[in-house]
Amino acid sequence: MKTAKRLCILILVMNMMLLSGCWNYHELEDMSLVTGVAIDKGINGDTYHLTFEFVDLTGDQIKSKLVESDGNTIYDCIRNVTGKGEKKLNFTECKVIIISQDLAAQGISPILDWYIRDHEPRMNLNLIISKEKTANEILQEKPITDELISLEIWKALNRNVTTLGKVPCVELYQAINMLSDNGISLILPTIRIEKLPTSTALVLDGTALFEGEKLFGYIDSEKTKYLLFIKNQIDGGLLLVDTDSGKLTLEIVENVTKLTPKIENNEPSVDIKIKMRAMLSEDQSSTDHNTSDGIKKVQLDAEKTLTNNISDLITSVQSQTGSDIFGFGSLFYQNYPEYWKKEKLKWKEQFPKLKCTVSASVKIENTELLKEKIKVGG
């Protein structure tokens, strides 16, 4: 018994000695923590120009510092930073990668290769396409709330998921999956600079569409909302409803979208069913909806708004782009593998003809809180 106890104690002590350190440990003072990267073409078309934002720890307060570097590859740019007298860049806290339109149009895979091979960058960092001439311009903007512009962008992107739903939030691993998966095209959020009377501001603005690895077009923020409905990625935000007597604003409490692929007589189709719970947050119509029938009318108008806008988006994408940004092909790959095996090479021709049926069910839940409309005296 004593021998067994001694053996356990010895094993514990050895583990403590072995696990007390980290094999790749570095002092914080010896490195620069990168929070964001902007990737542009270099002066020569075959080179890259990278802009890094990192945390400046030289003063009493945390500040942002930018450094730019050129190179023949992404890693070459990173290593060339040390030639400028900067510390070694560390990417464990990198939140966003902003890519220029020009590079994305050439192909996004080479840009991402280093990030998925190296051990430092995390697979959940966010990818964004700059709608400005360069990606560098985005990181040059001054932050409004945070000391680092890349952290401000990252926070805004993640808040958008629950409050607006007007841009997709795509992490590195998700982008890799979309590029490599069957029957789905890559989408990424976009960002631009908005000029105000006395200043400028960064605006997350819709979705970049890809054919394979190459950027070929965009859809705006309003159409993006309905794209996210289809992809079951709406976690909140607002639904604006036009009625015969004015506008209504619904706040989305919960949404579930179910996609059902079908094959009948060798013809593929997709059933899209949306089930949404919402609150009536604003009523600018001339109709009084403070009745049971009034609430039913709001629900019907909301259902009509969803079905019409989603159907219009699908038809538009099918006729104008032919790129399956919805991932319908992936549904057939998962549910009808034998069909997909025969048809996957023809999917680009099949997708524009795919029949999609959309239905929606909307429930307004705050009817007990509704007040009478403001009555203006004569």
C-alpha cells in the first residue's frame, strides 16, 4: 500500500515538473500583439502589401500602432516587419483580416493559406472584404469607441448578428468549409467608409459573393437580411413591413428556418419554411392594430413580406449570378448522395432552374403590451 502511495506521489510530482511551463512561451515585451490585418496588392501585381494593427504597450495606456510591409508572399510580408525594427508579430489575438476587392477577385485561397498553416492565428478570426480601393484605408480610420480600429470592427460585426442581421459573420474555418464543401458558394461581409459632414465612419455594408474562390459581385444589406433568413442565421434584428396604410417595425425574438430538399420525377426542389416570433415595436400606419384582428393582419403582412422578399432574392440570384450562395446544392449532397454524385458537375446549370417554395409563419407575442395609437386632436 505504501509503495503504491509513493508511486502516485512520484507521478504527480513528475507531471507538475513537466506541465509547469509552455514550450513556446514568449515574454510579452518581446512581441507585438496583432489585432487586425489589411491585405492589398503590392506595387507589382505579383506582390503583397500588408498593414498590421497591433497593441502599443510603450506608454501608460493601450494604444494602436500600424506598421506596413511588402513581400512576395503573406509570410514574407510578416517576416519583413522585423527589418523595420519592430518586434516579432504575434497573431494569437488577431480578430479580423480585411481583404481588398482586387485581391479577392483574383482568388482568396492563396491569401488564407498561411493563416490555416501557422499555429498562432485562430480559426475563429473574422474575414471581411473592403469595398474601398484598398483594405489599408479601413485600418487607417480612427476608432469611435475603442482604441484599436480592428477591435471596433470585430465588435460591430458580432453585434450585427443579434441586433441588425444585415451582414454575414464568417469566421476563417467557416470560409474554408464553404470553399471546400460541395454545393455551396462562399460569402463574406463587406465594409466601407461613409463620408459624414465633418468626419467619416466605417459601415458594415452587405455581402460579397464568390464563384469558387473569386469575388464577382455584391448584394446590399437589405437583401443580405433575407439571405440570412434562408441560411437560418437570423438571431435578432428588425423586420420592416410595408402595409397599405403605412410602415410597421417588428423586433425579431426568434427565427427558425427549415430547408427541405425534394426530388420528384428526377426534378429537384427546395421547400423553405420560416417560423418567426416577433414584437410589434413601432406602428407608423394609419390603421389601429390594437385588436385581435389587427394583430392577425400584422402577422399576415409580415408573412407576405418574408415570402415575397425571399422569393425575389432567390430568383434574382438564380437569374443574375448562378452562384449557389444559399447552399441548396449542399442539401442534396447530404440528403441525396446518389443524386448528387450524378448531378454535381451539372449543378451550375441546375441551380438557376431549381424550384423553391417559400412559406412563413409569424407570431406577434406582445399583444398584451400594445397601447392605443397616438390620437392627434383637432
